Amino acid sequence: MKDLISIIVPVYNREKYIDRCIKSLISQSYKNIEIICVNDGSTDNSLDILNSYAKKDKRIKIINNPQNMGIGYSRNAGIKASTAEYIMWCDSDDWFEKHTCKKMLKAIINSGADLAECSAKIIFDKENLGVRKYWNKNKDWELKSSGKKEVNLSIVDSTGKFLWNKIIKKSIITKNNLKFPQIPTHEDTVFMTLYLMFSKSTFLLQDKLYNYVIHSGSAIDNVYEKVKGVTSFIWIKYLISEVNKVVKEVNSRELTIKYNDFTYYTISEMIKEYIEVLKLVRDNQVHELRLLRKKIDEFENKKS
């Protein structure tokens, strides 16, 4: 079906929030969508809620993982089941604005870009969220610019590697055999970095079309609280190693050059933040930073 959008929703024990999420999707002003809900072995009533909606709306497809397989597995299952050219994502505790699909589809089609992304409203379920509050003082996640942009090193590095504020093309995923790695966290970071490397342009839309909820005690919140500002370093650990695996498999000289340049660019940018980060970390994390600094110095020496 022309201009069909697949919205992939991974679900694991979200009975308190899934109703709000699904209602926002089936109420979209743009109706040509399929909603693919991947139930990852939920032990609460999430699956029952999904089934009740699926009976009322034929656009809803439910995939049941054989057991709790993890977020990377669930995202891959959603892509495999999708039949649309355009793919969007919605976390099961978040929700879309009414015209999200309409505006995002218009942006990617009219611009001819390989992906489009929008701004979002960040919603904290509690006030005392420590580092997460520091990360987003104004409660809004906003794009710094708008319009069509050529994908270069700066765009790859500065683009938020979140899935939830983007619309992408399945053809690029299929052509380059892109998959989410099955790692504990930052699987979306790895995937989106690779997708950007295979993309020529992106379109930035400043409209706040997505509502992203941060829960106290959530997985992402716990990560931030534990590392107290070292998240960028952990991010790099996953990013460089996992992206490198794909680069080797593809065995493309062009992609290898992009990967090497991106790695150098990203590490160089991290050095600028090194002193500020160092002030935030606990004493028992200083050793890890010193080891990373040593690696950075070694990398710079090789580059020069």
C-alpha cells in the first residue's frame, strides 16, 4: 500500500502505560498505518490489553516472542514483520501527538531525505531524577536546526541516536542488512549510527511530535544514576565495537573510511568534554576514565 507507515512498539510489562500509547497511535490523523506490537514475554496484563485492541482495529499486529528475548531481538522482529516502506517507533510508555505520522511522512517524502526527525517533549514522572534532570533542564528535547541537511560527520555525531523521534526507510535497512545488536543497552545508538552512515540526507523538523516519559527507577535512569556523567564513554564502548562488526561484515572500503573518520571525530569531541565529565564522576570511576584517556591518546598518535 502506497505510503504505508509501520509503527513498531516493543512491549515488556507496561500494563500501566500501554493503553495511552496504543490510543495515541490508532487516533492518528494519518490512517494508513500498521501498528506492530512485539510482546517480549510480558508477565503482567500487557498482552491482554494488546489483544483487546487488536480485536477492534485490524491495523494492529501482535508478535509474541518465545520468551523474554531483549529489546534488540524485539526491534528486529518488528522490522521483519513490517510491510511498509516507512518505519517509525514508539516506546510502550510514550505516545504520539495526533498529527505525528502525517507531519513526519510529509517531511521525509517532500524533502527526499533518507530519514526525518522531530523535536519531543520530555516528561518526568517524578521531580527528583538526579542526572536525568541535569541532562534535560527544560524538560524539552529540541532540535537545534531545521530543514534538509546532508549527512556528514557532524550530523552523524550530533544526531540523537534515539529511534522514537524518527521516520526511516525500510529499503535502506534491507539493502544494507541492518540489524539491532543484542546488547544490554544502547542498541538504538548502534543501529541509528549505521543507518546514518548509509544515508545521504536527513530532514529536521522542530515540531514537538513525540512525548517521551522518563520514569524514576527505569533502566535508562538507573544507567545515568550509576555512571553520573560517564554515559558518553560507555556509549562509545558499545558504539565503536558493535559498529565495527558490521563494517567488517560489509567489507566496504567507503564504509570503512566513514567508520574510521567517525570514530576519530567522536573521540575528539569527547576530549573537549573530558574535564567537565571528570568533575561529575565518583572517585571509583576515575580509573576507568584514565584508561580511556590513554586509549584516546594512542588513537590520536596513530591518526597523526
